[in-house]
Amino acid sequence: MARLPSSPRVGVCSWSLSPRSARDLVRVVKSIGVDSVQLALGPFLQGRSGATSPWPIGATLDTLAANGVHVRSGMMATQGE
């Protein structure tokens, strides 16, 4: 019997993991056993991840891709949320 291709796995929202950097995001994503994220866009727009390290867009995407973490979508928060 032919095997159907598997569908992409559901990812986790990066905002929920509170990562301090792209490398930290990779570490946490791998530790919970998923390979996909819904990437919070705030750290790119604000230039900060809530602490001290900037999140350059290109470097972040390169780090995620190099470690097999797929961005399935982006997310944003509305003001006051």
C-alpha cells in the first residue's frame, strides 16, 4: 500500500516559550519535541526580546532553519492585549 506523505506538524507559539534569543528558541523547541513555530513578530519590530538581545530578522531565520525549526506562521499582539 502506498504511504501518504505526512502533513506538517503543528508548532508552538514562540511567545509562549519566552525565549531570550533565536538560539534559546531552538533549544526550547527541541526540548519539547516539536519542529515548527508560530513566530512572534514583536521581537523584530521592537528590536528586543523583552530583555537585552536584539533579534535581527535574517540571523534569526538562518538560526532556525539551520537547526531544523520551521516557521509555519507569524503572530502579532494588539496594543493592550
